[in-house]
Amino acid sequence: MASSSACAQSRGPHHRPHFHVYYQNHTAVYSIDPIEPIGGALPRRQQRRVEAWAELHQGELLENWERSPCGSCSTTR
């Protein structure tokens, strides 16, 4: 993903596996399995980049989701 993007995962008892994306003044939420937007919006180009990145890292995203405590797991790139 672009260096101007940030990714974070949050976990709670009612949340399905997902991650948040922050790009400039846009935010979006994507489910991990299947990879699809479930909230917010990004510019079309960034949306395609996020989806391609998430497909490549889907296994890692799911592993991180399972390992994270009931708080939040945050990473930036």
C-alpha cells in the first residue's frame, strides 16, 4: 500500500474480521474474508490498491486478527 495509507484492525465481540484504512481525508472499513468494503469510502484508485494488497496479505490479516487481544491491533505502512 502507499506510504500515505494506514491500516488498523480492531476487535470486539460483535466484530467480524476487518481492518480500517485511512487515506488523506477518507476512511474505509474492509472485511478480511471475503475481502470487501463494509463501510466508508476511498477514491477508486486507492480502493483497488487496498483490495489488491489485502488479497496478497489475507492470511496474515486473519492470523493477526486471531492473535490480537480484545482491544485493537494497529499497524501502519
